[in-house]
Amino acid sequence: MMFSNKTVVITGASSGIGKSTSFEFAKRGANLILVSRNEEKLNELENSLKKFNVKTMVCVCDVSNKLEVEKMAKLVLEKFSHVDILVNNAGFAIFDYVKNLTIEQIEDQMNTNYFGMIYCIKNFLPSMINKNSGHIVNVASVAASFGLPGIAPYCASKYAMLGFSEGLKHELSSTHVDVTVVSPIMVRTNFFNHSSFRKIKKSSFSLSPETVAKTIVKASTSRRLEIIVPSFVRIAIWIKHTIPYLINPILGKSFRNKINSE
């Protein structure tokens, strides 16, 4: 199998995209390090993966806590010596206008979505460089290209993820370690279970977590910087950057109209 004996770390593995990604890599023979804050769900996932006959390791870790990430990475590297693929998937959003959010709510999103990625990369990248092999897959969002009302801090964290990934990719160009960002549109996961999303009307067009998971597997062997899911959305991103003075007002109004009147 293509990923036989490869070691894959997946953050946010207990549900949604992370859970589906775990199954996709397990089907292909990869050994998995499952990272999340929810120990019960991680154990359930580990049991579900036994049928694939791959090695698994459950790591209860809050990626927004750099000391927890350091401890987790140390345990992983002691057991597996290196990782081949790091999937930075953990993330969340709170839907509300900035004027209503507390500083702590904004910081929490950036700490998990952006700094959580940084902490994981800083702890696992040295082993990849030493082995001169590896791939980092950062799961962002189309929100990395669109600043939208109601999720400004989330957009900021994904903009930051994309910019950091591009810079890091350039830095690693002389190595066999690569970076790819996967940016999906709305995905049908518990991401929207947060109570704040009761204010927004859900779009009828969304992706399954399995679709995104298959793209993440593809990304782990890709030379591309960013893979948009679905691919045709790249046209909208191009238009937005080409004629922002026309598109931005339309996007802003359209997204605001999705907010339910209170």
C-alpha cells in the first residue's frame, strides 16, 4: 500500500475531517498518531481503526498549549523516531461580530487554529529535516482568501496559516520536506455545532468530511502550495483578487444576509 510504514500525525482527529482523514490513511496502510483533546472519542476511533491492522497511538493534547504539544511530540518521536506526514487539522470558529467578541474568544481561535499549527511544526519539523523527508499538510479554508463578516478572527487565523505555509515552503525548497495547504469550503462537520452558529443560515452546498479527507491524502504527496476544494472555487478567489472593488461589497452583503435577524 502507498503509505505502508509511513507515520502520520493528525490533529483534531477525534471527529469531522480529522476522523475521516484517519480512516483514509489507515486504508492505505499508514501508522497513525491521533491527536485531540477528547480522549473518549480518540479511543473509539482507535478501536474502529483496528480492522486496518495498522499501528496507532492516542495522544490527548490541546494544540493551543505549547507545553502539551512539546510533551506529545516527545512521546511520539520516542516511539516512532520520526513522522512522515503532519496534518494540522485542529481548528474552530465562533460566529459573531468583532464588537461582540471578547479578546479571549479571539485569542482562543488564533491559539488553536494558527499557533497550534506552529507548535506542531516546530516540534516535528526537525525530525523531518534530519531524515530529509516529510510533508506538512495544513488544513485551512477558503476563508484564507476571503475576509468575511461574522468570522473575522477565523479568517485571520487561516490567512496567517496560508501565509506562514507559503514562506515555510520557500525555506524548505532545498530539502525533501514540503508543505501543502488544503482549503475547503463549508464542510458538514460538528464545526458548526458551536452555539454561535445559530445566527447563520447554513448553505445547502457543502462538502462531506470524506471528500476533504481524500484531498488531504492527495495533498500529502503534492508539490502544490494550496489545493482548493472544490477546485472551481479557485475562480472566485482569482476574481476576488483581480477586481476586489466589485466583488468585496457583494460578498460582504451576501454573507451578512445569511445572518438570521434576532
